[in-house]
Amino acid sequence: MKALVLGAAGQLGSELVRLLGDDAAVTHRQVSITDAPAVDALVAARRPDVVFNCAAYNAVDRAEAEVGLAREVNSTGPFNVATSCARHGSRLVHFSTNFVFDGRLDRPYVESDAPSPLGAYARSKLDGENRVFEAMPTALVIRTAGVFGGAGGQSFPEKILQRARQGGRLRVVADQFVNPTFTGDLAPAALRLAGEGLEGLVHVVGAGCCAWDEYARAVLAELGLGAEVEPVSTGDFAAPAPRPLNGCLASTRVEPLRSWRQALPDWARRQELKNP
């Protein structure tokens, strides 16, 4: 598979590059998806079979003050990529988020549930989905949730690990739920679905849902750390951006990936290799 990975320096992008090889990697510094002529020139020159768009603005709280920037990266950018893929005959796999839902259902959200985004980041990601399909109806849009692993050290488990080692107070929300999804599972699944020619919208997440405080305790236990996790409510944080309390996804189209608890040991081994 001849592929390009846009946003190659991020968690999921770096995992895809691990599988596809460095030749597939395109970082933000090389080409910004907000630069339509540059994107089109890249796709025209490389003629990939498939483009994986992992580039995104993910600063959920900051997006409330940077609405225009979030929209430019998460909506206009994917439209630019989809337009170029359609023009040059490349397939497109674009990644979206559970944040497109408001979290009010009492069950995991499936592909047919109506989105209802709560904040600026969430609205920009839903706009991105819609604009991708506007430019390229045959695109594959993968919604996922709670991604961890890959490069960058910015996933939730790594932040918990860092705070625990620094002796920081571990106050973690206990009333928001999510499917933690390991990049080491999500990336090969995305490659497989692209290879199968799947189109449209699909949810791809790790099996099982948990609260963030449960997730944090499992991370610490996996690495043998005894730090205490204090459960708190969403209201205790008063974050600028609203978040869905139920961020759990399910799919009517594909089977879930292995559970996050099964994936944690693989993530932990990577940490041990980085910090022997």
C-alpha cells in the first residue's frame, strides 16, 4: 500500500508510520493541511493509494478561545485533503472523535446516532466530518476515543505516569466514561479497513468503557506505582470546554478492538523501553 500519513508526528500518525515506513510520513512542519495548494501539490506528486489524515487541533479547552483556528485545522483542513484525494484518485481515511456526541445517552453511541457536539473543538470535528463527505462521499471516517500510545508523550496514561513520578496530586474525574483505545491496535485496524475499501462512517475503539479514575488506577497498577487517585466530579474541574459524560462508542459495522486492559501491558512495555 502506497500511503501518506498527514500529522505523522502525533500519537496515531507515528503509529501508522511505524507500520508503513518513514516514506509515508508528512508532518505539520512539512505540509499543513490548512494550506490547500501545498496539500494538492503533495498528493499530485506522490499519488498515494490512500491518505491517512491524522492532523488535528486537539486542544479541547483552548479551542473555546481559538474557535477560528480549531475550525481551520479540523474542518477546512480535512476538506482540503478530501478535495485533493478526490481530484487525484487517492482513497482517504480521516479520523474523528467521540466528542461529536453530547454524552446524554445511557448506552454507547453507534454510527447512526445523531451527533450533538458541546464545545468549539467538538463542533469543529463534526464540521470536518461533514466537509470530508461533501468533498469525497467515498471517504472513510473513523471515529475513535481515548487514544493512547504512539509518540509525543501526551496521552492520558503518560500524563498520569509523569504526575505520579513527580509526586503530583492525582485528581481524576470519575463521572466521565470513555473507551481507551491503544494506537498499537487502532493503526493496524485502520490499515486493514482501508485495504478492504470500507467507506463511510465507522466507530473503531477498544472494547469496554471505564471512568477516567478507573483508567488512571489501572495505569498505575500496571507499572507497580502506588500513587493514590482521588475521584472528583466534572464540576470540580470547571474546565473551559464542556465534555460528554458518556463518551463511549460502539459499532454496528465492525468488531471492537481488544480491551484497553489487555492493551495496557503493551503500552507499559514501551514505557519501560523509553525509561529503562
